[in-house]
Amino acid sequence: MFATSFDILKWADSQNVAIGGFNVYNFEGIKAVIEG
């Protein structure tokens, strides 16, 4: 399968969204532990 640069950018962007959401979730969890 031939991936265009657009497909690669789209895939990288979806990965970044997933990783970013995971990091926010982790940060909120750590903050809750520190404040709790």
C-alpha cells in the first residue's frame, strides 16, 4: 500500500491527539493525587 504524505500527516496527527489526551489524563490524575 502506498501512503501519501497527507495520509502520513493525518496518521501522525491522530497519534498526537491520542498521546496528548493521554498526557492530559495522566497530568490530571497526578495533580489529584498531589492535591488530595
